[in-house]
Amino acid sequence: MNRMEVYACLWGRSAGMRHGALVSGRGDERRAMAWWFWLIRGLGGDLGRNALIDCGCPDEGLAAAWGIEGFRTAPDLLSGLGIGDVEAVVLSHGHWDHVGGLSRFPDARVLVRDAELRWWERETRGVEQRSGLRRADLEEVRRRCPK
């Protein structure tokens, strides 16, 4: 039996995110926030040795626009764990902070639920971005997950 390890990878922090914007879209209460993705190491099988659950933010500019400090790319964080290759990226949902870093893993298999892709398509139809969803991210996922 393989030994599996799970790592929470902190890629940034925000000192004062408006909580309502994240939960309900209302309210002015501000809270500190940590930004994460997850590494599962030692899986084996179809997902390979190393898989990510989400993959963080694509770049420092977007992180700065959201007031995220201490930004680190997923590959930088993973190299600190001795991880060079990621065989699979499992996307929990389509928000930019979960899928934006996908281009940094061009050879990884991408897994996402069909229902999520349909919702993402509806939400971004006719617009470049809405509610944390970006049309360009959807197009990258569609390209990487042919039907």
C-alpha cells in the first residue's frame, strides 16, 4: 500500500477581505483570509503520484489587485516540498483563485465536474468575468478537458 500525504499549501494572505463579498455579497465586516490549494502526494493510479486540489492564483498582479500579500505561485511552493511534476489537477470550482494557476501545469490531467462547467458557462456567457469566474479560465479548462 502506498503512503499518501496531504499538504495544505498557503499561497497568500489578505489582511482585511470584506467578508460579505465572499459569502453573500453583502455586508462590510472585514476578516483576515488565508488563500490555499492542496497537494495530495503518493496517490498512484489514474491520478499519478502528485495531484492538486485547485491550483491558486495565476500571477502577482491579480493577487495584488485583491490585496493578497506574500503571493507564491503553486510551482514555487511545490518545489519547496521537492515536487517537480504534477500529474493531475482536480478543480473544486471555477473561481480564479482555484483555477487561475492552471497554465503553470501544462502537462497535468485536469478533472472538473460537468455540472460545474455548465454553470461556469452560463455565468460567463457574453462577459469576460463575473462573480470571480473568468471566461479565459473556462476556455483553458475546456481545452484541457475535451468531451
